[in-house]
Amino acid sequence: MPFNSESAVFGGQTSKSGKSLSQEIKYQLTNVAEDLIKSIEITSLNDRDKIAYLKAIMPFIMPKNESIDFNQIPTEFQIEIIK
């Protein structure tokens, strides 16, 4: 849909996504989440639960994918064989 006077009316409308959470609520939710994570006894979990737990926390502990600059990767290698 092209941007014109008719479509601008929709663009200027108030967002329906709502307001963001206040810092205090975010802090309280973080504390609750940390307490829940600390209360989990990992040794009492079965293998399926351990895998589910690992899948849930992996996005938070693994670094995000970074773009690779292929211009900096060497294209020639020298291998020395030592006997």
C-alpha cells in the first residue's frame, strides 16, 4: 500500500501494543525468575526435563550470532610436516 493521505491516517493512529513495563516491575519479575531458577534442583530432574531446561536457558547464555567478515579470513595456508 503506497503512502498517501489515506494511508497516513492509519500511520498516525495510536498503537495498540500498550505501554512498556516500569523499571520496578521489570526488577521484581527478574527477582522472581532468579528465585525460581535457584530453587530448581537439577539433580532431581529426569533426562527429558534436563533437556527442556537446557533448551529454555540456552538463548540467554549463548552469544548471539555475529556476522563474519570474509575479507579477513586467510585464503592461503602453509602446513609444515615435522618428522
